[in-house]
Amino acid sequence: MTRPTLPRSPRPPFPHFRLLALASLFLLAVLSLLLDMREAALAAIGAILSLSSTPRPAP
């Protein structure tokens, strides 16, 4: 006889995905500013702001 299992909450495949995405977008923004690519830098900064301002779901 098998034991009933409780449904698990879905976990992201990589737990620090948001931090990794923010760090890579920050590096993209810095490199774009250094290479004088303003449009790419503004797009990266906009993506950073949209990622960092989204509320996290409550546990």
C-alpha cells in the first residue's frame, strides 16, 4: 500500500534566477554605457527596474 503524497509547491529550476538576471542586466547596462550604446543601456536599465519592482508571491 502506498502512502498518499502531498502536492508540492512549484519551485523554480534555479532558485537565484532573479539575482542572476539582475546581475547580468546590470553588467549589460554598464558595458552598453561604456561602449556608448545608449539605447541598449536604457533597455537594460528598464529591464532591471521592471524585474526589481515586481512583488514576490507570499510563501
